[in-house]
Amino acid sequence: MLSGAVVERVESYKYLGFVLHATKKMTVGTDAVVATARKALFAMRRRCALLGIRDIALQCKLFDTLVLPILSYGCEVWGVDTKCGAAAEALHRDFLRRLLGVQKSIANHTVLAELGHFPLQAHFWQQILRYHHRTNAFDNVRLVKLGMVDGFALHQTAVKDSWQHYLGDFLHGHLGQQQLFHNFDIASVIREG
């Protein structure tokens, strides 16, 4: 009930373009994001073929401009869990392998290094840390900030599989402490990871 009205119960719901499921994890939403990104990637490849674009650097730039924003949609929320980003990583690596014309048996880090790319998880963490900084800068009366502060308080009591849990562990591993309410240099944290 909400304000006297019965709220319909549904198994899944699309909120701001992201699919949320009542009982399943965020991978339901990320799978939908990856499916949309795959369509954009196929359209990009088709257009490159029509225009005769074969330059690898240009195709990588097109991927970063046209496909990466779709792949990272909402990653500020789901990107803390590497399992959620696994399908996005696979799509990225498949794109790079196809560009290089190499087999799937070639090591992932070799493919990434050959083209000067990082795993998408580094991009996701940059977005997550930027979101943390923006939220931390809000006034202490904003609901989103109050929710984040409460969530970090819960993190201290070891609530597993929460956004704050993953963020706290990431910061502890990269900064040596959980500086959850301090500003830090995002680029240096990512570089060290």
C-alpha cells in the first residue's frame, strides 16, 4: 500500500532504463545493458564496413564513444560487483580480439595491452569513485547523501554484498584504509589498482 493505493507487485521492473528484478541480482539489468551495447557494436561495425574504416585506433575511439557509454550505464551502482560487469568485459575483449584478428585462446591481458586498453572494470571504478565524490559533496540534508552515510554505517557491521561493502573493500585495498568520507585522487587510485 502507498497512500491508500495498492501497489502492484511485479517480478521485474525497468527503472530509468535499467531492469531490476525482485529476486535476482543486478546481472539481470547488466545483461540487458550488454544486449543493447551489442546491438550498438554491430551497428558500428556495419557502418565502419560501409565506409571502409579499417583503422584500428579509429575503431577503438568509435567503441569508446558509441558503445562504452551504453556498457557503463548505471555502473555507479552495479559496477562494484565484478560479476555484474563480466558480460561487459567479455564483449569488450571480443571486440578487441576481432580488431586484432586473433583467436580466443590469446590471453586477455595480452589483447588489452596490445591496444593500450584497460579492463572495463577500471572505467567502472572511476565512475563509482566520481559518484562517491559528488554524493559526498552534497549537503547533509540530501536524501541520497543520508542514504550513503547510513549505508557506510551499516558497512561497519559487515553487511555483505552491499554497495558500501564493495566500495569500502576497494578503498581499503587501494588506499590502505577505508577513507569513505574523504576526497582522494581518483586517477591515482585506479593507476595503483
